[in-house]
Amino acid sequence: MKLVLHNYWRSSASYRVRIGLALKGLAYEYVSVHLVKDGGQQHADGYRALNPMAQVPTLEVIEDAGHTTALTQSLPILEYVDERWPHHRLLPDGVDPTAMVARARVRALAELCNSGIQPLHNLGVLAEVKALGGDERAWSQRFIARGLTAYEANVAGDDHPFSVGAQPTLADCCLVPQLFAARRFGVDLAPFPRLRAIDDACAAHPAFIAAHPDRQPDAVPA
């Protein structure tokens, strides 16, 4: 079995999947899909055949028998990975009510980033904001800060090192890339002490280090 990850070094959604794969200790082939070069390589016919939405990431799962499945959208990809390789669960395991609540919390925090923040500052949205005469940086800062304020409120007062519990989960796979994007857009993170503490804990973890955008083969030096 072979995994092939089509992704872009600075894409938040790609970064999430790289973290998840690293937490599982899964090797994969890295295929760069440059979101700007050549008019956006995600729009090429060959890539659209894998991902009709023309987005990253796409995870190809090539079975030993030769059958290939292309999985899209970062959270379903990570849930698939969590089910197929259940060591180091990204979603808390168990059938008791406490575990169910923990899973719901993890999913809620992940979705806060996935649907509540990141789509509002992706390339397509910012291009439309600019075309309408808006300030795309100010737009991004506003919505990122709003979402991070909600995330901070949800995890405030918890003394665990990560978002939900003592080990990284799907929530942290989403939070860390979102904080990376926040810094890129110049968002002030001072009002978010709990998020900064979680980010520090993740920054010391080997999986997060390996998945960092600056360590990817297609990264562009600052």
C-alpha cells in the first residue's frame, strides 16, 4: 500500500493532513500542486480528474492489489486515516458518554477552523474581495480574529497541553495551521494565551515539526 499526498506547502488544509499523517507515523509521496504558478496547477485537467473541486489536498491510497482511491477534503481524509490506522487516535476513542463528548468537542473545534475561519481567507475569496475593491488583508484579519476568539473561549481554563486532552487530536491538526495563517496575515495573537500555549506544545512535537510549511520540498524561502 502506498500513500500519495497532493498538496501545497502553505495551504492550511494540506498542513492539517501532513500533521495527521506524521502523528500516525505514515510515510507518503509528496506531490506539489502550486496554487499560483501556471495560473494555479490545481486547475489542470489531470489534477481535476483527481479532485473535481480543484483544491488541495488530495490523498491517493494505492492498495497492494493496484486499486487506487482519491480522497479529498482535509477532515474526511484525516477521519479515514484515523479509522484505518487507529494508533494515536485523532478522535478520542470509546463508547462511554465522556468519550462521546470529547469527540464532539474535537470535531467542533476542528470545524471552527475548517468552516468558520479558513474558507474566508482562501485564495479564491481574497481574489473576489480584491476585485470588489476591498482590503483583503483587513478582511482576513477580521475573520481570523473572530474565529480565534471563539476557539480561545472554548478551551480557556483547560490545563491540558493540547486542545482536548493530553495528546494532539484533530483539533490541533486544524488549530496550528490556522495560527500559522494568522501570523502570515498579521493577526495579533496576544489576546489568545491559551491558543499560544497549545501552539507551543505542538511546536515541540516531532510530528508538527515535520509537517511545518517551511520544511516542505516546495517551500519558498522567506
